[in-house]
Amino acid sequence: MPTWLIVVIVVVAVAVLGAVIWLVTQEMQRKRLQERFGPEYERVVKESDNPRAAQRELAERERRHKELDIRPLSASARERYAREWAQVQEKFVDQPAEAVSEADQLLVALMGERGYPTEGYEQQVTDLSVRHAKTLEHYRAAHNTQQKRDGASTEDLRDAMVRYRTVFEDLLTDGADDEHRDHDHDRDREHDHHDRRNGHDHDRADRGDTAKQEHQASAQPRTEWNGGR
């Protein structure tokens, strides 16, 4: 077989292999983004009419999200926000439109305390989509109702409150499990350290008792065996 033909075959094989690897990588990326963003993935693809461009946009959202200082709430902060939400929900009975407006403001305040930028609604949605994609449509629907709250029916306002609560609870509890796991891990480490220390103390006490017994035995007079005489 001529050398040039061998070179051509190798070049073609490498090109085909590279294409296969690229296709597999793209498919894995698509599945990963689709799994992470859920309905938001389909929405972005539909709006862009270009799956590749949509994937690049979602990947850019992930990159931006990694640069944010997102943090869980402390237990006291969660309790405080829960109380404030209960007050807003009580207000809905007599002032539904005002309650919906306050629910939106309280949610934005919660975003800010969690570390999310709050400079604008569209950016809020973009940042939330990375970690809270499952409740994002609730936020969109509630926000749309809140924007036209003066002309919205009581039923629409009630639906908005329910949707706000869904997003609110998602943000309120997100990261709490990680905090509990870290606390449990630290507690387990402390217990292990305590057990090891106690075990070490017990070993020292046992060694001390053994040494004491040996000392007492050595202090007693010895009677050598005289063959029974």
C-alpha cells in the first residue's frame, strides 16, 4: 500500500474520531443542561431558535452563578423571614393587592440576603434559573400578576401569593440541608475526638492499675519453692 494512501486513511480516521468525540461531548452537554435547567432549557431553546446558542447562554449563566457568593441563611434569619412572610400572608385577607406587592419585595430581599444580585427582574430570573429552575415559572407568573395587581382579580392575586410562597420556600430552605450536614459532621468529629480521648484516658488508667499491681506484687516477700521440704 502506498505511503500517501496510508497517510490519507490515518487523516480520515482521526477526523472521523474527532467528529464522533465532538458529537458525544455536545450530546452530554445538552443532557446535562436539560437536566439542570428543566423547563427553562426548553424555553430558552424555543426563544433562540438555535439549540447551540441556547446551550451557550445557559452555560454562561452557570459560569456567572459560580462567581456569585451564594450562601444559605442562618437558622435565625430563616425564622425571621418566615415570620415576615406570615405577616404578609395575613395582610392578604384585607389588602390582597398590597400583600402581593409586599410578597414580591420580601422575596427580592431574601434573594439579596442569599447573595443574589437584585438590580433588575430579568437578571434575577437569569441568576435564579441555575439553582431554582423548578420554581422559576412560578416567579414569572406571580411577578406578571404583581405588575398589574390593581387590575387583577382577587383569585389572580391569590394565585400569585401561592406562587410567591412556592419560590419563597424554595429560597428559604435551599442550603439548609447542607448546613445541617456540616453541623452533624462537626458534631460527629467532636464525638469521635471525645471518644478517642476517653479511650486514651482509660488506657492510661489501665496501664496505671497494672503498674500498681506489679509494684505491689514485687514488694511482697518471695518464697522460693524448696521441692516440698
